[in-house]
Amino acid sequence: MKWLLTAWQLARDILLTGTGLWLIISQDMARDPSSTLVVAGLALIVPAAAEHARTVLSGPSSPAGHGQPPSSSSSSSPPPSPPAPSSEGPGEPAGG
């Protein structure tokens, strides 16, 4: 089934995005552009743009690979625990 995911990524990145860009550019150059075709072009671009934005915003390259969020079962250390509350008041100096 990995080939199906790869096929979808290729179709999304090449066919859908290319068709969407072609629609937008052709309507940009048209004498009487159709807003419906511009919206359709944008709709074709959104899946690839969203995936690339998600990849870029997720930070440095993750070992999970392209298009998949990093797994939560990684061997990273747990977050640090909050500091223990002190017995002194907020305005009292330490030691005294």
C-alpha cells in the first residue's frame, strides 16, 4: 500500500498542482476571466500547498518522512517537571 501513498503524492504534487496553476495563469491572461475557474484552480493547489506548509512548519526534517507527522512513540525524554513551590512568600528574601 506504500505505492498507493507514493502515487497520491505524485498526483497531488504534479497533476493537481500543475492543472491548478495552468487554470489560474490562463484565467489571468484571459480577456474575460472566469472566477469559477480561478476558484477551481485554487482548489486544485490547496492539497499540495497545505502538505508543504505542514512539512515546513513542523520544524527540522523528521525521521517519519514526507507527509507523515512524527510518531509520538519516539524515545525522547519527557518534559521537565515544574519547580517545587517554595515555603517563602513572594516578597520575602531567601534565608530569612
